Amino acid sequence: MRQQIAAANWKMNLTLQQGEELIDKVLNAGLTLKEQQSVLFAVPFPYLPMTRQKLGGKPGYFACAQNCYDKKSGAYTGEVSAEMLKSIGIAYAVLGHSERREYFKETNEMLASKIDLCLENGIRPVFCCGESLHVRESGNQNRFVEIQLRESLFHLTPEDLKKIIIAYEPIWAIGTGKTATTAQAQDMHAYLRLVLQDHYGKELADSMPILYGGSVKVSNAHELFSSPDVDGGLIGGASLVAEDFIEIIRSLK
Ligand code: 13P
């Protein structure tokens, strides 16, 4: 079975102390992860060492960065490189979140560089894609998301593509309480798998985790995650409440 993932994206929320408490609660919830299940905590940069330390190499639990810069090193005040993340033992990074694309003008091309730098440093990217409401209303969502994939990922060798986790996050569903229907999520995930299959073959496409993000809640997680092509979620708001995130982890296949 494909890897099934519940990824918490804290964004710019929580103090260090609140974050510590939240991770403690999740770790003490008595969850037993199945072999294919993983839990990621995408936390702000300063909390990565704390997160790693708390998770303490517990199988299936990983600290994850929310971003990294698209250059190797140099005079880029305030930025964090993939190599720096590697040097503190980080194995996952969210890349291309729609908030970064919108507020920090990240392009598909910049994201291709970030992907390469992460892979060079042994970091698995959680690559975010997804369309705006405008694109969805014009019916062009499949084409739009396909281009995001093509321009940021399709230069990769099959061996490298295998390390990518895709997160489909329709922008109109993020933080709005308006979740994509299970059918909308499944349709897009199946389409993306087809796009991957066309370029890389069925076996590789079938092996890649594709997560759904956008107002995942306790009340909809189980249904969303039971869709054949939905391999878990990237969760914002609901991941800030330990009890909710715990239930969402329990909803994984
Ligand atoms: P919400 O779960 O708050 O809608 O956020 C989704 C998201 O952006 C996760 O990366």
C-alpha cells in the first residue's frame, strides 16, 4: 500500500510552548501507526530542533520544514537553505504552498530549484499544487494543476520523482471552511496520477502519495481519506488542536 500521511501545517501559529504541548498530546494519545502511515509536523523553522527532539526518532513521526530557499547558500539574509535543514536532521519540507506562491511570488520555476536542492540534500519535498476559485469556476483546474506539476517536477529522474509527496490544495478550500467534496478531491487526484503515469509510467504513478489539503476536519477526514487516490491530508487549522489532529491521524487508511 502507498504511504498514507497526516501532515500538520502549523503555518505561522503557536508559541514554542504551545507547540511542545501539542506534540506531547499527540505522542501520548496512544496511537499505533500502521506500517504505511506517517505523521509529519510542518512547524516554523525555529521549532524544528524541538520537534525532532520530541519525536525522538519514533517510527513514522517526522519533523518537516514549511519552506526553504531556492539558492544553495550566500548573501540572502533571513533565508534558510536545504543544506541547513539537512544539517539539523530534517528529512521533509513543504514546498510551493499556495500562501508562498501568492504572498512571496514563488513560481513553478523557483520551485523546481527548491525541489532539486531538497533532493540533493536528502529531503523529501511535500510539493503543493492547486487552483484558485477563478480557475475552478472557469473549468480549467485540471490543466492548471497539470502545468504546476510539469514545470516543477517533470525534469526529475524517476528515482527522484519517487521521493516526492504531492499535496493537492485547492486555494478556495484553504482556511475557508469550504472543503472540496470527496468527489472533487478524488477526481483531481486520479487526474494527477494519470498525468504522472503518462510521463513516468503506471507503476511509479501508483506508488506516489497524493495528499488532499483544504479545510480537512475531524468530520470530513475519514470520508476524504477513504477515496482510492487520496493518501491522507495536509492540515492547517485542525492541526492546531491536538484532539482534532489525533482524530484525523486515526482517519488514515
Ligand atoms: P486549512 O486546513 O486551515 O484549510 O489549511 C490547509 C492548508 O493550507 C494546509 O497546508
